[in-house]
Amino acid sequence: MFKIAVLAGDGIGREIVPEAVATLKLIAEKYDCAFEFTEALISEDAYEKYGHPLPPQTLEICKQADAVLLGAVGSPKMDLLPPELRPERAALLPLRKELGLFANLRPVIVYDELVAASTLKPEVVRGVDILTFRELTGGLYFGPKKRTTLADGTEEAVDTLVYNTKEIERIVRLAFEAARSRRKKLTSVDKANVLESSRLWRETVLKIAPEHPDVELNHMYVDNCAMQLVRWPGQFDVIVTENMFGDILTDQASMLSGSLGMLASASIGGKVALYEPAHGSAPDIAGQDLANPLATILSAALMLRYSFKLEEAAAAVEKAVRQVLADGYRTADIMAEGCKKVGTKEMGELVRNRI
């Protein structure tokens, strides 16, 4: 029995998470395994009931689970709160920190059926398959912060970027191992020509590289990487980088596939891993059966693979998604001429019908 904590969160999270849960329930029937789902509140619902976007009850449920399935956080109501109570800072980051989730994995796969959905030329994006490892619990987002008023009345804000060798080593080793099981190519992204933290990052990567002689390693500055992702994305296999760089680059890379609605993610490193779509809560379309559930369903597939070691089941979910796309079904975000437009619920049902 695998225990799964279910955090729907805000906006479309309440619509897409049930489709992933229903898919996992079907997998349990088909592949002779069992899941126990426990729902918990996070972000707006949690704040309204408990006065905090990540109450102790939710954190404890997550710690007692084998994996966490999260929808999305962020809402107009929460945006009105002080920064220290907004869900991105007061819920999502602390949850990752408490669970020890130091590595975020974001696969970007351009399905043949969705080549036309990308804003880039078909010959640029066709066949792209990139796996990015983003360091998740260090760097600028977690370093000391302060705001002060200078003697002349000018306000000054400071965010501190901090990394140590242990933080770098553990994610880089994961990325090397992943590259070994793929096309044996690793790109480490930094800004070593300017930042001291990036110089430490590159030095640490170079020390670890001899442990993996079968993997081709290259280094790339983050600004060049951003350019290369739209110039020639097919050159990349596995990318590893620090927290803020990874945050930006993975959102950029998501558009290679045509939509954030196709981008799954896994946050790993601790005993309990967290799986969530890379997109936001999209409050403007919430409750209208418009959201694309495929990123969340694909995140559930990552859960089957990484947390439960059910590779056959994970592959079945991914194959079903491919088949639905091949059959011409699309949600609004990936709609193309000649395809059939469907809503959130129907898309989930279509995937399950093909498992």
C-alpha cells in the first residue's frame, strides 16, 4: 500500500488533480498495486481555515506519505497578503525544504503530434527530449534577505545567493546518473564569468566529472543556454543548474513543447518526493473545464517511476497520453486545426480509456 498525500491547491489545481488521482486508481486495478489517498489543504483553502497557507496538519500528512501529488498554488486573494504569507514563499518553498527535496526534475518532450503547437519552427523542435535538474533548496531563493532605508531615504533590498559544495555535489551526481541512462550528455549551466557561487559550482562539477567518464560534460553560461534553447534545443540531453537559473530556463524550455500544460515535474531527494505540473493555478480559467490535465497525469507517471518503481505502469500512462494526442484530441492550450477540442474531464477520461 502506497500512501499519497493529495494537495489540490488553488485554481485549476482543483480540476486537474482529480484526473491524475482517477488515473492512479485505474493503474492500481490494472497493475495489482494499492494506493491510499489522503487529501490536505494548502494555500488559499488552508489560509482560510487555519490562518496559514501551509498548516502543520498538512505538513505532517505529507511527511507520513510515500509521495505527494500537488496541483498548483496562487490566487488573487493570496496575492493581497504580505509576502511572508503568500503561498509561493510560505507554502511551496517550506514544503520542499521540510521534505528535503533538493532536486527538481522537469522533462521536456516534444511529441510529434504537438510539433505544430510550438512557436518555433518544426525543424527546430522536432525530436526534442530534455531532462533538467534544478537545485531546489539553495541559492538566491533561500539565502538571507533584507530591506533597509538608507540615510538619504533611499530604500535598498538585498537577496543573498549562497551555495556550498555538498549542495552542489548531490544534485550534480543525480544528473550524471540520469545522463548515463539516456544519451550520456550533461550540460552544466552557470554564470562563472561573473558570480563566485557559479565558480564554486563549476569547480565542483569538474571534480565530480571523473567519476563518470562515460558521460560527455560541457559547461554553458546561463544567458547562452537561454539562447541555445531556442536556437538548437536538440543539442541538449540532461541539463543541471542552480535554483533561479533552473526556474527560468525550465519555463522557457516548456514552450518548446507548445504549452506549460504538457510539462510534468518531480521534486526528489528526501524520503517523500513531490510531484506537480510545472504550470500555475491559472485562476482566469478555473472552474470552466478548460485546463489541460496532461501535465498532472504525466507527473503521476513520474511518481509511479521514481517513488514506487512501477516502470511498466508509468510507461503505460505515458503511452496513453501519446495515443490520445495521436488520435487528435486537444485541450484549448494545444488546439490545432483538424483536431477535436475537449475539456479537462474528457481529456482525463480519454487517457484512462487507453491505459
